[in-house]
Amino acid sequence: MWLRDELLKSIWHAFTALDVDQRGKVSKSQLKVLSHNLCTVMKIPHDPVALEEHFKDDNKGPVSNQGYMPYLNRFILDKVQEEFDVLEFNKMCWTLCYKKNICAQQLLISDGDAFKVWCIFNFLSEDKYPLVIVTEEIEYFLRKLMEAMGSGWSEEKFADYKPQLNLNNNCLTAWELIELVGIRFSKGMNQQTLSMGINEVFQELILDVLKQGYMMKKGHKRKNWTERWFVLRPNALSYYVCEDLAEKKGDIIVDRTCCVESLLDKEGKKCLFIIKCTDKSFEISASDKKKKQEWLQAIQTCIQLLSLGLSSPHREARLRRRELRQKQQAEEDDLAERMKQLQVANENKQRQLEDMKKKIEEAAAKAAMEEHSRKQTQLDLQDRYRLDLKREKLVRQQMEEEVAQKSCELEQHLQRVRELEDMYHRLEEALEDERQAKQDEEVMRKLQARLLEEEAEKRAELEQIHMQQQRALSQTEAEKQELVAEQLAKDRDLQAAMLQLERLERERHGAVEQYGKMSRKLERATNKTKTWKDKVAKHEGLVRLIQPGDKRPQRITNWGPASFTDTELELRKKSWQESKNQGAQAQ
């Protein structure tokens, strides 16, 4: 059963195409047609009265999508009971929306390939509306497409498409993705190769085709071996007459109770393995040992996924990629929040330090004013002392009072000095706090550097995995070159055999011509002998009777004239043709 979210994506495209004014509203008549088509392709009984009842309060104006969604869930999606042709469902939604959003004349790919790219977009897009596909999923799709076409991944080529992604917040809509593949990405490529690559990725992601290819299968009744086209999906191994999938011959249901085992060569068949199901077993012969191992591993992987309760490996991989992106986004948000908090704390510290500096400056200015006042006072005292010394004898009592006053002022001065020392101590404490804040800032810088180092290590691990994939691709390319060399050797042997056959044909024609010359000489000798025999018989008075027989011209073969009848010659010719065909098949 298909997930409701995946079905809603295709329906959203169709609904959006019907929303001409882009206000989120569609007329009721258009919704009737859309609902009827959905019920038809999804094999659901259509109830036109339900739509009228659902929107009975909105008969005059357009119907909003908020009102259509409850109807869609209740009367259509909740009633899906049996499997239906999801390709037909997607094609119906595609037909409603693609002509209004893309110009087929500008694309370098066919409408069928554009439809497959649209289906792949729906599969890889985020579960948010309006639907978009993020940069990571675009790179994943293009990487799969390059691998399907037998080409290596090129970071430089993908970098050419990134400016467009940056303009669109690192995401694309379905129609922008189709333009990217059909106009920019397909430039300079073989269109047939690109179409085959899109089809392979479509079958793998959308149709859940894990592996496919020709193999020999042993029958259950007649026990004969027949070549079939096998298609492996997560829960079944289907086999067809040929790769066009027109005539399906049967299914091998794969569940957690199945097992697959390798068999020894027998009955002239090699690379054998057997699939044991609950009710019967199936013996299959692969073309070579490598194909056999690939099929064994693919079927075993399906059984393991089913035992773990996982229906589709590509859907599970898509969920894992989304969870990883969400986790990375959460970590980035957390780190940004922590950096923001540290920045706020640092700014508070800076403000406190600035306030402290202002207070210290004010205290220094105040101390300077007091010192200036003290010096001025001292000068005044000195002048006064000189006057008092002149009047010492006259105003001793006034001098004693002034001395007492000066003692009090001295005590106040000492008190001010102690206050200045206290302020100096506070200044030292403020400087110590500033030093501690700088140390905290250095710790945070080290923490940020460590996070950057961890990110670099992760990038190094990803690059190592990429290099391993490149080495695997190089090894596959080397094996391909060996197969091509072997095929060239066989072609040279076949060419030599053809040359030898032509030489034998020329020798046979020469022998036939030589035999014809000898036959003509023999015929002339026979006629001459016959003439003399007639003369002798006439001379002796004997007359030879003319015997009845076949008067047609005699056939000349490699065994002599008239050695065989026409029927025997046709039988020998048919036998020689069959032996020649068997020899050609053996080569």
C-alpha cells in the first residue's frame, strides 16, 4: 500500500494546476472532475452526492483547498483498499499539471523522461508544501543518474548548478528540477544514454526494482530450462518472457521464511542457485559467477529487510538522510544559540569594563582636582605662615587655632589618600575580571576550533568513502575492458574462420568446374563410343530397343552425375544446413 503522503504530493500538483489565480481555490466543477478521475484510477466507487453534500454551503463561489482536504481524506484516501496502478495515478496527475508549467520544446528530453523526473522529485521532495527538493537530494539524484549512465561523479559539473540553487534558497521546485535535467544537465550528452539512465533511476527509486536481468529457470512440470527476464522487488521476484515486461509468467514471493542457497553444477547448467519458499522451490541458472553472486546477495538483502520489518530500502535511506539533515540543523542551531549567548555575555563584560574605566577616570579626575586644591591650599598656607611668622608674637593664640585646623585638614587628606588606595585596589580587581573574560573567550575559541577539526575529520571520512567508490568503479571498468578484449579475440577468430570458409568455397567451385570439364570430356567420349557401337550394330544387323526412362537432364553433384535423386539431394542439403547452424551457435 502506498503511503498517503506520497499520494498527496501528486494530488497537490494536480490541484495547484487547477488553481489558475494562485489563491488556493478551485471551482467545484473542476473538483468534481478531479475527484472522479482519482476514484477511477484508485479503484474506489465514486459518490458524486458526497461532494455536493460536503460543499453544500458554497455553491456560488470557488472551493478552497482547506475545504477539499477533509473530503479527500474521508471519501477517497480512507477508502483505498486494494492495490492500484500507481503509474496510471501519477500519469493522470501529471497530465493535469505539466502543460501549464513547462515548455516541452525547450527540453532536450522526452515527455516520458520528464514525467519520470517529476515522479522522482515527488519521492525525494520534503514533506512540506509548497513542495521543494533540497540541495542534498538533488546531488543524490544527479549522482545516481551519472552512475546509471556509467559515468563518474563530477563535483566541478555540479558546482555549475549551485548558483541557481543559491538564488532559490538551496532548493528547487519540480519544474525547475526538470529544466535543470532537461536543459542544463543534458547538454553535450547522448540523449539515448540519458533516457536509459533516467529510466534506470526511475525503476530503482519509484518502482522499487532492486535488480533485473536475464537468467535460466527450471520448470516445475516439464523440468525444462527456459530463459526469462527476472525483476527483483522488495517482496517478490517476478519473471517475464522478455525485458519489455509485456508478458508476465509468474512471481516468486519473497518473505522472511524464504532462503536462497548456492547449488553445484548439474544437468549441463552452471552458476546454479535455489530459492526455497514455503510451498515450492525454484532452481535458477545465472550467466556467470559474478551475476550469480550479485543475485544471491540482492535476494538475501531483501529477506533481511523483510525480517527487520523494512518494506523499501530506498524509503528507509530517504528517511535516514532526512533525520541526518534535521540532526545537523539542530546541532547548527544549538551552536549558533550558544555562540549568541557567549557573544551577549562578552558584550555585557565589555560594558562592565567600560563602566569601570569611566568610574576610574572620574575618580582620577577627582583626585587630580583634590591634589590641585591641596597644592593651592599649601601655597595659601605658606603665605599665611609667612604672615603669621611676622605676627607671631602678636597672634600666638590665633596660630594655635590655625595649627589645630591644619591638623584636621591633614586628617582629611590622609582619609582621601586611603580612599584613593581603595579605588586602586578596585581597579586591579576590574583588570583581573577583564583578564578572566579574555581567558573565557580563548576557551570558547578553542572549543570552536575543536568543532571545526571534527567537521574536517568527518569530511575526510566522506572523502575516503568517495575514494573507495572510485576504486570500485575503476575495478569494474578494468573487468569491462577485459571482457571487451575477450570479445575482440572471439571476433578475430570468427573472422579467420570466415576467411577459411571462403577459401574452401573457392576450392569447391574450382573442383566443380574441373569436374564439369571432365564430365564434358566423358560425355564426348561416350557419344563417340555410342556412335561406333551403332555403326557396329548396324553393320552386324542388330537393332537395340529404346528403353523407357526419365528424359530430364542429369544433375551433376560432388559425387558425380545423377548419383542422387532430387528428394535425396534435398534431404542432404537440409542436414548440411542444420549442422552449419549448430556450429555457428557453438561459436
